[in-house]
Amino acid sequence: MRRLLLSLLALSALAACKKQDQGSGAPAANANGPIVIGEVGSMTGTEATFGLSSANGIQLAIDELNSKGGVKGRQLQVKVLDDQGRPEEAATAATRLISSEHVIALLGEVASTRSMFMAPKAQQAKVPMVTPSSTNPAVTQKGDYIFRACFIDPFQGYVAATFAMGNLKVKKVAVLKDVRNDYSVGLAKNFIDSFTKTGGQIVAQESYSNGDVDFKAQLTNIKGAAPQALYVPGYYTDVGLIARQARETGITVPLLGGDGWDSEKLYEIGGEAIVGSYFSNHYSPDDPSPRIQEFVGKYKKAYGGQTPDSLAAQAYDAAGMLADAMKRAKDLTGPSIRDALAATKAYPGVTGNITLDENRNPLKPAVVLKVGKSGKYEFVTKIYPEGMQPETGSGGDAAPGTKTGSNTAPASGTTPTQTTTPPVGATSSASSAANTGQPQGVPSAEHPKK
Ligand code: PHE
């Protein structure tokens, strides 16, 4: 809590000097002073928990790094700017951090659309940017200074399709997407591609726009199509409302979704209507792996017992991955940090080992969580990209015990990333046969066990 307050203070201080600080063009802080990193996030607005959790995760990582001597003998400092959940504000914040605060790197955004607004600013200024959790493939395609610490949506869509078919045994699904959100549009497509490829049928496709409050017309159409599940790849505020109205409309089947559901607010908004639904995510805080439990413990201690959501974990990893690159970089110029980031191999993140491919994306496993009683997320299964082995031993990837049975999803043919190599067969987890990894995609890099 204390750290969050500090971050927010930094944020309002920055907002206060907003008017006078444009484009000073002064050189970055002196070579012995703190290394300043910029962070852009939605600290307010309908996706505020995304920004707040990410800021917590980043600050935890930075405090730890500083207590161990920082990077190249210098302490690290984070400047956070709130974009209020607005794409244009994310771009403005990135520009301000670059030209006025002289940050040497940027962390953020979470939402893919906002990352896509930030990225050109970072690219143009040759300031490396690492998005912790933006999963739309187009984000890192904005340029060679743009990196991510998370998996991408072709895989996430595959995970949901695989789970729907294999675990829930549903064949007919309806899709309701947010047309003003690149993440939602992309993930809907990725899900549909994977689901139909394995014989599933999309019985209805409807859309809404972020911020809408009445979804009755779409839900009535969906009900008429009699789906066995409803895929809603949106953000938590909209999804909570959609869940309520779906039940009011008489839709009783489970809702399915992606990482955008991850917020303590999902249940606050959706209530009982969201219980019994499932979503794909980056990690489960219940995972018994030592790496995850150590992180969860440290986070709870720092933030008054709060359990870290996946945004906090991803942000912690993104900050750690950036600092690791800065340590390896020959100097702290943008191009040198960029090159070091691009060479990231087996960085031991909480959410999995990170090896970046030539498109600056890592290959990582995903989990499926069920919204249980009182909104508590229950781990269901963990799905690995094709060819990736669960990390065992001292590493961070042993999956928690399953609660709903094994993942029997078909493995063949669904290769969202690229398909030059035949599937190597399902991998099995250290702790349970139910955590079987399903082949998917083709890793372009080795993931050594750590
Ligand atoms: N993956 C989402 C996007 O790209 C953002 C997100 C990540 C939201 C993790 C919640 C949790 O827009």
C-alpha cells in the first residue's frame, strides 16, 4: 500500500508539472544519478486495476533490484504516468516521459490498443519499450524497440478453443467482442480460427463498444442461437455487466474469456452471474511452484496481504527482464539496451522462463482459471505451447493440482504461431497428469530448464 501511494504521489507530481515540462531536450540525468524508467498505465478509469496492479509489480521488482545494488552501480527509479485508459493519453504520456523525463526505457501499457499508441513514440526516439501484458501480435510489430513479456493472442485463443472443446466438450459457441479494442477483436478471431479448425461451430457473433451498458439486443440474438458457451474476450468492467445481463436474458451456459477478465472487480461487478465461467490467464497465484510462491509471499508482504493478479506478476517480470537486459547491455543507450533485450534467453520470470524470439515475443504457458464461489479464481489447467517443457525442479513452472480433470484437447493442426515443425507431442507436468501441455505453435527458441 505504501508503495502504491508513493507511485501515485509521483504520478500527481508529474501531472502537476505537465504544463511547463515539454521538450526541454536536456541530457538524461547524470551518469551517477538514478536510472529513470518510465511507466504508462491506466491508474484511473474502467481499467484502473490493470494500471494499479502493474505499478505494484514494477515497484516491487525495482525495490528488490535497488536493495541488491541496482544496475551498473546505479539505483533505479520509476516515473509513472496515468493515461486514464485512453489511447491518445498513452501516446502523450510516452512522449512526455521520453522528452521531459528522459527515461531510458518504457514499461507499459497493458491494453494492446494503448501499447500500439505508445509504441511509435518509443520506436521513433529509440527508447526500448517493454509491455508486460499486451497480447495482440501487432504491438511488437510496431518496431524493433518494442518487446513484450507475455504470450500472444493466437496462442491464447488456441488455449480457450482447446479448453472449450476438450474440457467443456462444447461444439457450439457464440462470440461477443468489443469492436473498439484491438485485443478483443484479435482474440475473438484467434479463438474462432482455432475452434472452427477443430470442428467447432460459431453459432452467433455479436459486438459491443467498450463503455456500453446495455447488451440486451446482442444477448437476445445469442440466446436465440442456443450456444453451449459464450466467448467474451473483453475487459472486466464490460464482462461483469455482460454476465449479469446474459443471466437476465436467460443465458445459462458458461462464459469464456481471456486475460482481460483478470481483476478483483470482475466479481464485484458480475456477482453470481460470473461464477462458473472460465478464462485464460498468464499464471495462477495458487501454483505451488517455489518461484511463484516466493513472489506471492513478497507481494503480499509489500501490499497489505493483497494477492497479486497476473498483471502484477507480468509487470514484475517485465521490469526484471528490462533490468536484466540493462545489466548485460554494454552501456545504457537505447540501442545497447535494445540489443540486450533482443538477446534475452531463459530469463527466469515468475510467469515462466522468457526467451524472446526474432519478433521480440516470448513463448510461455497459459493457465485456465474458473471463477469460483465468492469470485475466487480456481486453477483448472495449464497449457504449454508446442514443444515447451514444463519447467521443473528449482524453476517456476510446476502446475498446481487440477480441480476439474485432465486437459484432453486435440493437439493437431492448431498452430497459431508458425508450423514448420511437426508437433512434438504433449508434455506432462511434474505434479499432475491433468496438467498436460498441448502442442501448439512452434517455439522458435529453446527454453532451457532453469
Ligand atoms: N492482454 C490484454 C491486452 O492486450 C491486457 C491484459 C493482460 C489484461 C493481462 C488483463 C490481464 O489488451
